Amino acid sequence: MKLLGRTLLVLILMGLAAGAAAWWWLNAPLRLATPSVEVSIEAGTPPGAVAQAWVAAGVQTDARLLYEWFRWSGQARQIRAGSYEIHQGDSPRELLGKMVRGDEVLEQLRIIDGWSFRQVRAALAKSPSLKLTTAAMSDAEIMTGLGAPAGQAPEGRFFPDTYAYSRGVSDLTVLKRAYKAMQKKLDAAWASREQGLPLKSADDALTLASIIEKETGTASDRHLVSAVFVNRLRLGMPLQTDPTVIYGLGENYDGNLHKRDLQADSDFNTYLRTGLPPTPIAMPGAAALEAAVHPAHSKALYFVARGDGSGSSEFSEDLATHNRAVNKYVRGK
């Protein structure tokens, strides 16, 4: 009996020692080959492979220990796909916690109000840790990949905002979020539009908003700029807006708008053609969308930049008054 008692005591002490060792290991800092270690986990990766990925990336421990910890915790099936990073001082408990919480390392893509789709594509190409799948695709192929209606141009279709994404995600995935965000914003703006606008569709509102975005130098003028273009559309006057001509020139624009450019006919030359151009010319922000469907109650038909550094414009209801404003603010007379 004494021998049995001693054996039980030894087993109990060994169990306590093992438990203490396990508790210490779970909470002790992991040894890392570098100051930080990063791993990307694909959806459906088994826990054992996750453990092996961490060790292969630079966590200096036995992959079997990590796997047993994942399994013993009861959270192995709760590990989420994504990109994760641990640092010197992080423990096995903290490593698992990050994966279960989905505490990912995220990058960001920022789309700026007024950008063209060409600028959006350039930003995608420079974005860190983004899987580039659209680099060899045409604009039309990208739109097809996003599920856009046949023939829909990409210009104006991506809402300016900051989009966080997991490392290794496809650029098409990020674009789809921006595309859906713009559609949601546009639908809301169109549903709240002022009655009697000379706009036939939400797409017309998007095109007008893109012109307002490019023509507005200060936020306080935005609704007046909208009023000028809405009034011109009502009267059948040409919009006569430089940004549409510049957009039509594309890569041929040299930074200066020449007389010959204003005289060259194109779908985007609003000096020679009435109505809206065939597509938006930029990515309008929320404020420009709102201004397009809620123009100021004004009879203004003209505006000219004051050139005082504020970005503000002088608005006029007739050509004679406008010419005087041009003399004052442009010619200094």
C-alpha cells in the first residue's frame, strides 16, 4: 500500500509539473528568427498546416507543440483565414488569439475624390501586398470581372474612400468593394433627388457629379456650380467646361489647354456639343453626388475663379456681368 501511495504521489507530482510546464510554455514569449514573423492563411487550411506555416516562417518551436495547443484549446476550427503578424514577446496563447479573433495585418488603398480610373489603376499597381490580377486586363475586362452591365465604362464607378484589405487579397476584390460602394451611394442620391432636374437617369447624375467634382475649388461653391450646369442643361446651352475637354484629350493633354483643343470636336468637347458627355470624367465624392441632385436655387449661368487662393468663384446670371467678372479676376482690369 505504501508503494502504491508513493507511486500515486509521484504521478500527481509529475502531472502537476507537466501542467506547470505547459502553462509556462503557453504564456512565455516565443523565440522568433526575426523581430516579427508574418503568415498568410488561406481558407480551409488545416490546423496542423497552420502550425507548420508559423514554424517555417520563423517561429522557433516544434510545430507539433503548436498544433497540440491549437487542438487542446478547442479553438482549432475557429482559426480564420487572413494575414497575421507576431512580434518578439508574443506567446503561443497570443498567437492563437490573433488568428481566432481575425486580428489581421491590413493594408490600405485610398481612392481620392476626382481621380480618374487610370489613376485608380496606377494606385492598385503600387499598393503593397495586393495580388495583382488586373494588370494585364483591359478596362472592359475588369468591368466584366466585377459583374458590371455590358458596355458600362469604369470611369466614375468607384467611390472615393479608404479601403482596408488583407495582404495577398486580389485587387479585383478591393475594386469590387469600391464599385458596390459607389452604386449604393449613387442609388441613395438618385432616390433623394430634387424633382424636375434635367437628368434622365442615375447615370446622368453620376456624370454631372463628376464634372462638379472637377470644377469646384471650394466646398461652399459646390451647389452653385451644380446650379450653373443644371441651368445650362435646361436651356440647351453647351456646358463649356474645361475638365471634360481635358479628359477627352487623355494622355495627349500636356498640362495646358490650347485653343486648338477647344476647337477639336470630340464626344467630351462640351464647348462644341450640348448635353452631358457620354461618361463621367472622374470619381465623384459623396458631396459632389449630393450637389448634383440638389443644386442651389440660383439663376446663375456662368462662373469664373476669383484667383485669390481660396478656390472660390464669382457667379453671374448673364454674359455681360460674367465678362466684367472675367475682366476683374482674370485680366485684372
